[in-house]
Amino acid sequence: MAMNEEEYELKGPEADAKGIITDNGFLVRAGSIARKEVAPSAQTPKNNVVSVHMRLLAEGVLEQHDGQLRFTKDHLFGSPNGAAAAVLGRAANGWSEWKRADGATLSKVKRVSRDDQNPLLDEAKRKQIIECHQQLVNEGRLPTHQQLEKQYTIFRERFGPSV
């Protein structure tokens, strides 16, 4: 079920949780503390943390403990965002809120980075791909840029917004 066992933590006012990303969502660990008070922004029909808390209390996943809500067992949320919102009692971007012990966000660890410090491809692989592409074009196995432009023009004429 787990993609790996790398643990992430989330801390906030009256909240302290640990969890892991899985193939099916985000699993908040038993013993985690969720904030009981819910912000007004998290009480909308689209994002109603109060109803999530009530459901988890009824299911025995959460219990009231010293003015807070404690997870009595591991619970799988559909996304890191849903898990973070339930823990923090407010709308939350779980990809930036859940962090490893070294401070790296879930987004930084699990999403593709495309900045100068962490290039998507190393230079040797990039050069190999460009050479392979050029070889396929030279062999006539891929269309040239001019051929593609001609096809794009025909497509726009037939299916563009003005049609």
C-alpha cells in the first residue's frame, strides 16, 4: 500500500501529526493530534472539516482528548490536502504543509523539480535525447518542424475556435 515508508509531519496551532504518502492517498498515523477548532474557511460545502471531524469521531478514528482530537488509529485520506485540512482545522495545501524531518515538503520530495538547481535531466541524457531525435528526423521516421507546422495549420483551419 505504501509507496515508501518516508514519514512526514505536520505541526500547527494545537496540531501535531505524522503520516506517509501511499498509492491510495495520505495515511495519518495513530497518535496524531488534530486541532479541534475549525476555521470558518473550512466550513464551506466544498471543504467542510467539521463534518469530517464528526464522521471520524463517530467511526472511532478520532477521540476528544484534553481539548484536542487524537487519532486512535491510522486513517487514510484521499489526498495530502484532505489529511492536512483535517489535522489543521482549515483549508490547507498538504503538498506544502506535510514535511519530512529535514524540512523538505511533500511536493519537493515527490513532484518533479524543474529548477536550475535540480534539473529534470542530466546534461548527458539531454544530449542523447536530442541526438536520437535528430537521427529519427534524418531517417524520415519523425516529421520535420516544417511538416508539423503545415499539419498544425490544417488542424486549426478545420477545428480552431473560429470553426
